Amino acid sequence: MFKLEKRPSPSKPWILATPILAVVMTMLAGGLMFAVLGKNPFEAIRIIFYDPLFNAQFASYSRPQLLVKAGPLILIAIGLSLGFRAGIWNIGAEGQYIMGAIAGATFGLAFYPTESPLIFPGMVIAGALGGWAWAMIPAILRTVFRTNEILVSLLLVYVAEKFLASAAVGFLRNPEGSGFPGSRQLNRIDAMSNPELFANTGMHWGVVMAFISVIAAYILLNKHLLGYQIKLAGQAPRAAKFAGVNPSRLIILCLGVSGALAGLAGLFEVSGPAGQISIDFNVGYGFTAIIVAFLGRLHPVGILLAGLLMALTYIGGELAQLMLGIPASAIQAFQGMLLFFLLALDVLSNYRIRMKKGEATA
Amino acid sequence: MSAPLLSIDGLTKAYPGVVANNQVSFQIQPGEVHALLGENGAGKSTLVKMIYGLVRPDSGTMSFMGASYTPAEPRAARATGVAMVFQHFSLFEALNVAENIALGMENPPKPRDLAARITEVSEAYGLPLDPGRLVGDLSAGERQRVEIIRCLLQDPKLLIMDEPTSVLTPQEVEILFHTLRKLSAEGTAILYISHKLEEIRALCDEATVLRLGKVVGTCDPKSTSAAEMAELMVGKSLAVPARSEAAHGDVILEVDNLSVAPASAFGTPLRDISIKIKAGEVLGIGGVAGNGQDELLAALSGETITAPNAVELKGKPVGNLSPNERRSAGILCGPEERLGHAAAPDMSLIENALLTARHRKSLDKNGFLDWGKTRQYAEEVIAAFDVRTPGPENAARSLSGGNLQKFVIGREVMQEPSVLVVNQPTWGVDASAAADIRQAILDLAGRGAGVIVISQDLDELLEISDNFCALNEGRLSDTKPTAGLTMETIGLMLGGAHDMHEAEVAHV
């Protein structure tokens, strides 16, 4: 029989080893699944993890995609991780992402066709405010009426999606678009576009912002009082109160920051890679970022790596669908395995496994 | 006496890193009151858990009435005739007494029959208890009676009692002892676990002393002095804390008609509490847990905000200030719950030093934390208070209770507060650490601070406090000088047993 025994302090080597082990076990279990599906597991794993970056034929297209996909994931996940550490569960980043994009796009398009270098910075601020305002709804309901922020933030995603649809066919519809839904192409308007900064890297302002947020979150959590209070509130709420932490202020702050970062991600997406407000503008970054945040153990550097890894499995997964005809649902199961193994192995950093001895004569 | 009731031979139980019991052997005769004496961590709990079938020994044998006894679970122990009253009760507050007792029985009789049985047993043993009352409304002493009666209904041959008096007032202790003597006279053996020596001298026929998991001696408590037993238990003689004889200064903290509504349905309100402490004074607040101790500490620490004038420090109103503002002003607190309230279990001692010392030790600049300085402060506390840990980077939960308590108290004392409020400063702490903590509190008062010690341990309060008052159902009694107080007066101040209420009113 096995027995789990709590370690007096979390094990440092295991904290570093479990993500690597989780990836290895995902490859083994996923390979097995691909084999059962009748595909060559080695080829499938190679296509998912190796080809997007190094295959001579595809890499020129897929390598820039890595940053394009990882950027918003990291940016949103960093914001979410602050709240998650404090025990504040913002599940609605997808909605804040949509509202940020709509707010930013509306701000920019209101000035069309003016060309001014001030428009894009204004859109960035409007995008952050849009996401922030959408996150303030669960924050205020929680602090004033003690509603559950998980439910409120999640349900507001669906409200945001409806709002997105009405914007795409209504007030933001391109007047010169022959009646098709969708706004003007922001990325074709110089004053409103978020261009690729270096050719063929995928690097745009959103990716820059993601890297800045990683550094800022690292400093906040390790050097600043606020980061200390966030960790304290999550680990020992009573001790946090004793230490003078105001729980309501923390809720408003954490939800606000995660909403603003999600809004920024939406704005950079709509003005860059996506290019316009359309009915199907959101593709689930806000939900996947939750996985990224936990995959990275809510640690800024971990989230950076997890975002890149998650983006890689997306791109590689698409490639595997294309090349080997692996069904999309199998790719999703593969991604789920990654999260499963990571969380399951996480136990080992706080617990050690002991073999239970046979019962001695009593 | 002839054949022993329970005979224990060479019981050993090891946990990773610690041998809780090492070759423990002793015998209990029928009808004997047998004391199991030892400090916290000496292995008493593990030993009785083995007897009660909660833990299986690694090696060694037990026999009960001559037959081999290997209980696989508490149910088997109960079937053999062993019953146990735990230190922490397992009762449902929202159910009444009879329902709680029925829940613990294998085949509960009909409610009416059970109520009759409860009344019968409670009268026979002098433990007044109404089977229809809600447990949430009962005092700690009455709750203990529920547990005892639950055991007595099984007609046990051996009754194990784990630290039964820690929650009782002196009068309730007398009632309990009366019951236990009666049981013993009827032939029920009692295994009585405690570290309170005077109680054991008053009650027990035989004592087995455990230290670090081993039996270090047996004695007849009636003919052995408390000091001799203490030495046997601790392994060395303990110094009595030295107090400074300096005269007290001006009033430093004044609490004026403080009332706070309860936070939850079974919480305790604070009613019209008034306290005055002078510089250099130690005020002891006695009382059974759950009578408003936590609430009082929260109102003084700033976790509960009150009217500004309800709490005044050196004449300035502070009742509406936050915990950190009060720390800056000079009021520091040490809550009862070490893990989760006074300290964050998974954080390092460095991070825990920051928890309360940030303002007074200037451990941050504009919100940016000075970890070097914080580490230095944690190390100072560890050195000054002899906290046993490999280093300040270790998590708080890796420390033993006594060591963490020394760290938590040291963290406050070394900030040199004007007023220190501590709740249960030595609860669950071994005797030598407790002596160190008490000395640190007295030294702080000697340097001119006012100190409030809230505690259930009357011996502790009598030892260190200048003045004494008691908290009962959220009300504070009058304050009296500790010198010359008798146990009887203290008992009346504590509110006595619930049945003593009338008596108290009649006295006043």
C-alpha cells in the first residue's frame, strides 16, 4: 500500500522536476492514445513538439505563430495568477478580453479616418479600461453583496459574447463592407494597427506587453508588499487580516488587474493578428489562460514557459491534424493530459510517497 | 490487588523522525485511578490512541482481563469495555444532547428511552444534564458531561480521560472529580491523562510518568510532592519566573464600555468591557475558552473596528484604527491560533517576521520589501528566543508548537510595544518553552509595557499577573489583585459551573 506523507517544507527539486516529468508522461500516454488511433506515435509527437519550430517546410509559417498565440495567453494568465494566488477566482477573462477589444476598437474607429500617433495609445488605454470595467462587475458584486465571483465572471463571458455579436453587426459594422458583419480592418489603418515589429518573428506590441507583465508580476510578487499580501491572503486569510490586509481592496485590485490585462490582450489581438471585430473574434484565450496559469504554477516565469508550451501544442496540434489526420478531439485530450499530469504530479512537491509497512504483531 | 485489568507490555510506535512510544509497559488494576503524566509531546496521546484502537503499535502486546487485546478500531475497544473522553469534543452544536449521544451509539434505543437513561445516569453520577438541550447552548463543562455520559452508557471497565480539566472552572473540576471517584469506587478503572500535578495528587492512586516516549518512572502521587513529579516529567528542575518589583506607572491602555456583536450564530458578543492597565502591569484574564477571548483580542488588535473612544492608548482614541495603525501606535497582539492566525503555515519564518513587524521595524520602503533586513530580524528573534529551527527560511509549519510559539511571541516582544495582548501564550507548549515565554512577558512588563495575558491556565495567570479578572459569556468581572486570591473566589469570578449561576447572583 502507498501512503502520502506531508513534507515539512515543499521540496525544491520536485517543484522543478514535476513539469518536466508531466511533459514526459503526457508524451507517453498521448503516444499510446495516438497508437490506439492507428497513428505512428513517434511521428505524432515529433509533429506536435518539433516540426512547428524546426521543420524546414513549416517552420517559416509556424514559428512566428508561437509568439502570436503565446502573447495573449501569457498576458491574461499573469493577471489571473495574481487573483488565483489570493484565492480570488476570475474565470471570466474571456469576457474581459472581448470587452477590451470592443472598447479599444470603438475608441479607434470613433476617430476614423483621422491619422494621429495618439490614437493607438488611446486605444490601448481604452482596451485596458474596457476589460477592467467588465471585471469590476463581479468585484463589486462580491465585495458589496457577497456574490460568488466565479459564477458572475463566468456568466458575464456569455453576455460579452452577445455584445460582441451585436457590435459586429451593429454599431461597429464596416459601413463600406457591403453589409457583411465585422468592423473595418484595424490592422490596415496605420493609426490603429498593431503591426509585427520584426518581420517573421510574430512579435507585436501585445507580446512586448506580455513580457513586461511577466517582469512586473515577478517584481510585485517577490519584492513588493502587495505581492506579499496577495500570497498571504491566499494561504492564510485570518493571518492576512491580522497583518492588516483589507480583503475587499484585494478583491477589487486583483480582479481589476486581471480584467485590465485581459482587455489589453483583446485590444492587441483585434488591432493585430485578428484585425477586426467579428462575431467569432474570441477563440478561447481567456479560458486557456486559466490552464496556462496553473501549468505555470501561478509563477510568472512558469507562466511564460507554460504559455509558450501551450501555444506550441496548439500549433503542433493543428499541424498533426493536417499531416496525420488526427482528430481535433484527440488533440484536445492530449492537451488535457498535460494539465492532468501536471496537477497530479504536483502532489509530489508537497507530499512524499511511502510504502506502508506490513502490520506488526499488535 | 490481584489480576490487572489492563496490562501493557513493551508497546512501541514510531512515526517518521520520532519514536512516539518506546517499550512502554505498565498495568492498570480494576477500580484504580491511574495517571499518565508527561509534557506535550511525551507520547501520552499516542499511547492512549493505541489502547483505544485508533493507532496500531509497531510492536509490544496488551492484554485486557487476562485475554490478549488487539483492538483494530475504536468500536472493538468499546466492545471490550474501553471508553474514552477526548480533549476535543466531537459534538454537533445544532443537535440536542440526546441526539448527539444517539449518534455515537451502535444501536440507539428509542429517543424517549434514551432520554430517560441519560437522566438516570447523569443523576446517579452527579452530572446534571438536560437531554433536550441544544449542545450549541452548553458550556464547555456541560459538553464534557455529554461525552462522559456517552461513555458511561456503554458501562465501560476502563475509562480514558484526555486532559479533562483544561476547559473547566475549579468548581466544575470538583464535580468531575466527585464523579470519577464514585466510578472508581464502583470498580471502573480510570486512565487519567494530564500534566497538572496538583490534580493528579488529589485524584490518582498511581502515576506512570512518560518523557520522550519512554516510561521514566512510576510513583504514588499521594505521597510524592508536585516538585518531585515535575522534575521526573521534565527531566530538570524549572526556575520560577522572576518578576520585577518596580512600581506601576500611569494608565497606558483604557478600554471603556466596549461592546461587540457576535460574528456568527454561535459566536460570543462582548458586553460592556472596561479595562485599565498601567505601565509595567500584567493583567491576567481568566475564563473558559469560547467566552469571548478571541473576540476581545480581535477588538484590541484592530481586526474588529469599534468606536474610537472604546479603546484608548495613552489617552488617544485608537478604537477605529486598523491593525497596522495600532501597531505603529504601540499595541501588539499574539493571537491564540498559531498556525493560520499568528503565522502563515506555509510561509518561511522570514515572511512570517514581516507579518507584524513591517511598521515598527521599517522593513519596507514605499511598499518595496527589504528582505535582507527582514531576514535579519527573523534571525534576531530566533537567537533571542532560542527557537529551534535549521534556519529562518524554513516554513512555519515545520516548527514544533512550542518553538513556533516562541517565535510568534518573540516577534512581538522584540518590537518593544507599549501594550502587548496575548491569548493563550503557552497553550500546547512544553514546560521549558512555557517558562521562557512567561519570563519574556514579565521582562517586557519590567521595561514598562502594559501586558494583557488571556489564558485558561489559572496557574499561569496566578504566577505572572499582578491583577486578575475573568471573562464569562462576553462579560468581564471586576479586577482584583492576584495576591491573596483563593481558588474559590476565582471560580466564582469565572462564573463557575452553569449550575453555579444562581449561587453567583446570590453572592453579589
